[in-house]
Amino acid sequence: MTVFVKDPCGFICIIFTYAAVVYADYVVIRWVIVQTMADSLWAPFHVCLFNTLVFLLSYTHIKAMISDPGAVPLPKTRVDFSDIHTGELSSMLQNKDDWTVCSRCETYRPPRAHHCRICKRCIKRMDHHCPWINNCVGEKNQRYFVQFLIYVTILAVYAIILVTISWLKECPLCSGEITIKQTRILHSIILIVEAVMFGLFVLTILYDQIDAIINDETSIEQLQAASDGDAPKLSYRKVLLRHICRLPCQSYHPTYRHLPSHTV
């Protein structure tokens, strides 16, 4: 099932993400490869490899963005909350083995499912709502999200390596015009800053995702355990990461002030 979340913050983050990717591709090809490797067979190799990674990054991002994260199906008939304390409803919940009732979706939901206030649905094994993919990260699309993080990390490292080689390697065919040199240096510096910032940010998220998969515990469950005192308090790294991840949305989107964006 294709998902399209109508969230202005998500739209902004998606535009910003692809603008950064397109700019990186432009700088690497126009100002790094073409300017410094035009006489080498490495030029077409790097162009093909870099754009292949860009394609894989875009594909996994789109899949994570439009794939169903594991939304709990809505029933044709909603739960009658006037009978919430009756024996009949209690017996139904017992038969469903740890299932709970969502007051917003007005339906039953399986264990480890949580309600997202932005998607307005209960999501199975919901990890968090990510504005950068304008979707929840859940049971069915987490693999695409992790793949996207891996490709962003590889692309950031690759861009830094190409820029470093272009600076260190002698380039007799490079233009001696001062304007072109200054432009190439300026674009290269901006690309390095972008690659380092995105690379470190995404690498941290990737580490958290792998840690959650290995320990079989979502970010929401870690937050709940820490709040209930059943687990150590969240590290400053995790708390800071959650705020940075949702930074573009916190100024005007009230649901992002309560992290993660879910309802138990």
C-alpha cells in the first residue's frame, strides 16, 4: 500500500534532502571529476559509480517514503467505547493476547504498535516518525530506511575522498584562470561541509537503528523503558539526536515537541 503523508514539515525536509543530493552530484561531476580527471579513465568510472549510488539512495528513500510502514488496518466498525469496561470487551482483549485499544483509531492494535499523531494511524513496531522521509519507520519499511542511511553514509565518504584526491593530485590540465580556481575551491569546501554534517548525522542514526535491531527494541520502547525506570536513562547522544532529527519541525509543529511523535 502506497503511503502519502500530508505534512508540511515532511515536504520541506524532502525538498532539502534532494537539493543537497543534487548539489553534491553537480559539484562532484562538474567541479571535481571534469576539472581534475578529464584526461583519465577514472573519470567515467567515478561518474558512473557516484551516480549509481545516487540512484540507489534515491530509490531506497522513495521506498521508505511511500511504503506502508505497517499501519494497523482500520475495521469497518469502530470500537464502542461505551462498553470499554464490560466483560464482553474484556474477554475479547484477553483472546487477542496483549492487544490494546487505540482511542484515536478506535480499534484494536497488536502488541508493540503505537499511534502516530502525524500519520494518524497505529503503526506496527513503530520506531519513530521521521520527517526526512515524511513517514513513520515501522515494521514494513525499516529495511528501506536503513539502506537509505547506508547509501547516504557511503556517498558522503566517497565525496570527501574525491575532493581530497582532487586537492592532493597534480592537475596539469586544470584551468589556470583564478575565477575558475576560486569557484572550484568554494564548491569543494561547501561539499566537504555538507558531506561531513550529513555523514555524521546519518551515521549516528544508522548506529541507533542497528542497535535497535540487534536488541529488538524500538526507539519508542527505549524511551518508555527509560521513563518508567525499567532501563537506564537515555544517553545524551540519543536525546540530542531526537531533537536534531526533528529540528526543522519543532518551531511550528506542536506534535514534534513530544518525542517521539506517538501516542501509547
